[in-house]
Amino acid sequence: MTEYARLEVDGHVYELPILEGTEGERAIDISKLRAESSLITLDDGFGNTGSCASKITFIDGNDGILRYRGIPIETLAEHSSFVETAYLLIFGHLPTHDEREHFTELLTESSALHESMMKHFEAFPTNSHPMAIMSAMINSLSTHERPKIERGDDATLEIYAAKLISKIRTIAAASYKSSIGEPIIYPRPDLRYVDNFLHMMFSLPYKEYEASPEISHALNMFLVLHADHEQNCSTSTVRMVASGEANLYASCSAGVVALWGPKHGGANTEVVTMLQRMRREGLTPQELVNQVKDKSNNRRLMGFGHRIYRNFDPRSKILRKAAERLLNSMKIDDPLLGMAQELADIALNDDYFIERHLYPNVDFYSGVILRAIGIPLNMYTVMFTMGRTPGWIANWKEVHDNPGQKIYRPRQLYVGNPKSEWVPRHLR
């Protein structure tokens, strides 16, 4: 039996169905409220608005739970890979041996860009931000691939999903090479996904780069943990663009632009920027912590706490182990990484941060890992883009496959001028 919430306005009572999700989450369905009452709800920033019903990712921020298609992120981190996780997100189940082999073959076959696309990189000014190049190049893929996917045609979607996931790492590496004026390195079909990306990032025509197992593992963990995170800014953007029946590449290109901002994908960049500022100012980690705790000071501790996770970020626990393993294996002498480790240890044992649930989040450890690998600061958000692409594709598919899908059209509360009279130019 359907349960209803009752809203009374001006003596009229409106019954709103209460829906319940798989994990017991409850939602008041207001989709017919405007038609029945001429009223809309106002929720600036969509902080309390469910924009869709989805089967892809579940988050419980209070208990620190993150699951992809029902599988805990901790299990995926231990047993899965980025490629397998991507398949899970997009198609809703873990691939069989044959399905995984086929998807891997598609990724390998799709890694190279059309040769005419290489000329596009030459047109961008040196020092162009890689995210700008990334968005433009993904959009330009539509002119070469022209993805035409019928509703429910998973075989065709698999082809284009593999093309995008594979080519996005090639575009990412080429964007970096182009931005620093180095020759673009072609992919190698004998390398796995992560190793192939690192090869294209760091190899030179006269010097081949080979990633250590620890570097490969850490970057694989980074991509798995960033693959999806429910209806965040960029994913919601992808769904909105997809609702207008834009193709897969165009929709994901819009996601890149949404991810670019410092409040979203740029958060891990802010962590390293904070560490750099500490070193310039000669601040020790303890001194920074003291400043943060001082209410008269406006200092912020970047990479700690999370808008969704009120207790702890489950991804940060996994990435912390990967970061520790990586740093121990590399034995690198980087003062910023030493400061980061000390900062995390202080905060994890300080009552001020424990009481406020300000634990190091995924952005903190991802910033540490990317710096240790040698990824430049302006590429951090590009790395986030690579990881998040499978989630964008899964959400695009969910919108695309819905036969009753309506174009997204949020309402607004107009607070501008009332009806005004036109004033002739000579009287203004």
C-alpha cells in the first residue's frame, strides 16, 4: 500500500506519494505537485532533491558506505581492476571471463586516435590547460566516431564505451605532452590500461618509461575509487545533457567541463597547493593545524572532511594504504609528501578533528599519490576525468535506455523586477 505525505496550502490538501529505495531510503514524490497546485519546491543547489532513480551507485554518508551496483567499494578495491569496475558500472554485472577478454580487446583496439585528430593538438597554444584540451578533443571525437546507439543496444554501446574509455587516456596524455611542447607518444597494444597511460605520459622517443608495480597499483586504485559517486555536479550534468538526446561523447564532454571547477574535480589540486603554500611560508604541519583550530584565523585544511560522508570517506581508507605502499616503495625525498603524511597523522589523532569528523578524504590521498607518481598539478583533474568516465557512461546509458525519459527542466523562483515599462533611449 502506498504511503502519502500531506501538504496543506491555503486550505487545500495535496497527497504526495512516499517512495522507498532498495536500501530503505525514503523520498517524497513531488513530480505532480505543480500540475495539481501550481506550486514548485525550492531547493537551491539541489542539496535535498532527488533528480532521478538510479541503479548504479549507493552512498550512505552517515555510515561511510559506497557500493557500485551493490558491491562494496572495499571488495572492488581488493579484488577488481579499473577495467572490470568500468564494465560493472556500465552493464550492471561483473563480466565473465569471455566478456572481460572481449572488453579488454576493444580497449586495446580503440586506444589510437585518428591521425587527423593529432593536428588538433598542434592548434592549441602551449601552456593550454589540459582540461580545456580534453573537453574539446572528446567533443571532436563525435566527428570521427559519430556514435549512433539505439535504446537497449548494449553491443553497440560496449564498442563506443570502450572507444571513449580507451581514447580518453590517449587524449589525456597527448594533452599533457602538447601543453609542455613534447612529442606525442603513441599507445602500445601490449600494455595494460594504466601502464599504457603512464607510457604515453612519461616516455620520450629516445627513452621508454616503465611503471613499477606499486605505481600501477596506486593509480589503478585511484581510478577505481573515482569511477562513480552518485549524482555529483559532473554526473548530473551528463544526465541533463543526455536527457536532450545528445550523443555519448557530447554528454561526457559536458561532464569534463563541470568537473573542472575547484569545488568539484579540482579538490585534490587544492591539497597540493596547500602543501606548497605551507612550505613557502615555513609552516610546520602542527602550526597549520593550530591555525585551523584558531577561530580568529581563516585557514582551511584542504582534503579533510566531506559534504556527503559525515563519519569517514571509505575511499580514503583504501587510498591511504595504497599511498603508504607507494611512498615506502619509491623511497623518494619530497618534503611536501613528508608534510602530508605528518599532517594526516596529526589530524587523525587530534580530538578537534575527531569530534568534527574531519578525516582525510579521497582528495587528500589522491593528491599525495599523483604527486608521488610525478603527475603535474594541472593534470590532477584530468586524472579524475579518466576515473569518472565509466560512471558518466553508465549514467548516460540509464537516461538513454529509459523509454519514458523527459528532458531535464528545473524550475525557478523568479525574484527579479516586476513588469516594467519600456523607456525610450533618449529618456534613459
